[in-house]
Amino acid sequence: MQILFVVNDPPYGTERAYNALRHVTAVSRQADVAVKLFLMADAVQCARQGQVTPNGYYNLERMMAVVVRQGVECGACGSCMDARALAEETLVPGVHRSSMEELTQWTVAADKVLVY
């Protein structure tokens, strides 16, 4: 089974991105499930390296690194990155600059699409 997660919200200010990554992490641990994660709009900032958060506060950069280590393919919308002056070399290793074309391919191939 293939599951695609699409995240739109910023890393901080709401808990939607945080909860999306918690869900991605849990689902990716399931046997026989391939998970892909597409970040768009303000969610591309979830994959920015160098995030500094107060002690005890969740850190989306660390969560993204866990997702990558679990084998989740992660793409960040290139147009959204450009609009936020986010260069590919500043992304968490394992997250790649993506496109609407790749999102379309992932969507068509997915058995389920979850949008946060």
C-alpha cells in the first residue's frame, strides 16, 4: 500500500505540521506500507536546517530527520521554496526539491492521500 501525506501549514504557530509528522512517523512503521511526504506552501519550512526551539518544544527539523531515516521519500515544492527564498542546500538531508509534476505522479500512484 502507498500512502501520500501532503502538508501545507507552517512548522510553528499551529500544530498541524507537528501532528502530520507524528502521523507520518507512525504510519511509516507499518509493514508493507510505502509512505511519501510532500511539503508545500509554508510547510516547506518544516525541512529547513538550523531550527532553534526552546527546550521541551517540538522541533520539526529533528522530526523531519526521523522521517527520512525511516525511509519516507520527502519532497518540498520548488515554487513554494522559491517564494520563501529557501535554497535546496538548506533542506534537511534526504528532502529533495520537488514539483507539482512529481506531486501529481505521487498522487496518482497512491492508494490513499492525506492532507494536513
